[in-house]
Amino acid sequence: MDKVSGRLTVFFEEPFWVGVFERISEGKLSVCKVTFGSEPKDYDM
């Protein structure tokens, strides 16, 4: 069975909130950066 792990890091980078999604699967790292905006809503997360 393959092991998959993931992590979401959210930080404020003036003037926007930014999320970085990281996934490790089969020893490979995949990363995606998402800019949420200056005042993200709950459904944006």
C-alpha cells in the first residue's frame, strides 16, 4: 500500500492570504500555491 501525506500552510503575504499545498506520494513532492485574496471566506479554504 502506498503512503500519501499532505500539508496545507496558510500565511499572510501583504496584501493577500496565500495557501501552499504539499503532497508526498511514491517519494515525489508536489506543491501548489493558491492566492486566496485579502479577505478569504470559509468556503475558499
